[in-house]
Amino acid sequence: MAVALALCGALLAGTTACGSSDDDAGAEPSGSVTGTAERQKFAKTRFVANAGLAAGAAYQWIIKPARDGKFKKGADGRKFTLVKAGLAGTFAYNRLKAAAKNAEGDPLLAKAVAPLMAGIDSLKELPSKLRKGEGADAAAGVFDDVINSVKDAGNDAGAPVKDKVPSLSQLGG
């Protein structure tokens, strides 16, 4: 039991590490990129990368376990599944915020993503609820809806998003 508590504490401590990396995801690429067309291309590329990581994390560690009933009381490994979901939720929220910032570099993408900001912002409190097991199935549904909206907006703006599942170590920082 002590080992499980120590592991959970270590995993939870890692969430602060991935909570402040918006800047490097939205930073301008180095080099001689000065033209508007190049900036827009890099904006779409960074948007696709960040949104794909958010989608992959949310699907792998939040949506899929919810569909499989892993958040239900009495499920085998429920506590560890909830901790992983909390980490994935923090990671996905962080990457979606970075993707929204990236979208600002492309007019069409910015227009498509702007209406989704309220949905992205609504995810802020869900990771802690997931870790505590409070309404985990409902939180999974919210993540699924927001991720699908971002993916649809990307597709509509010519930036198709594909799920990219990050490793568990990437979730923790």
C-alpha cells in the first residue's frame, strides 16, 4: 500500500512539469522563417502535432478506459487508472491550449478554432476530478466531445489531426 501511495504521489507531482510548456510549443521556429506563408505552415504543423498528442492521450488513458468500465467502483486497477487519467487530462488540456495558440498563426485555422476555446477552457478542472474519481465517465465524455471538435476544426481548416499516443513517461513530464 505504501508503494502504491508513493507511486501515486510521484505521478501526481509530475503534472506540474507538463503544465507550463505552452511557450515552447507556440514559439517561433528558429532560422530564417520570415514570410507569412512559412509562418502559417509552421502554425498548422504545430497545431496538428499538439492536437494529435492531446487526442492520443485523451483516447488512450481517458476515453478508452471509460468505455471499458475501468472507472467504475470495484474495477481492477481503478485507482491507478484514475491517476493515469488525471495525468492524461492535464497533458491533453495543456496540449490543446498550445494547439489553440498555434492556430493563431493561420487565419483559417484561427477562425475554425476560436469558437472552441470555451470548450477547451472547460477541461481545466477535469483532470483533478479524474484523479479523485469524481464523475470520471462524464469527464471522459467531455474530453471526447472537445477533442472531436478540435479535430473537426483542424480538418475543416486543412490541418487534419491524427491521434498520437504519448508515452506514460511523457505524461508525467
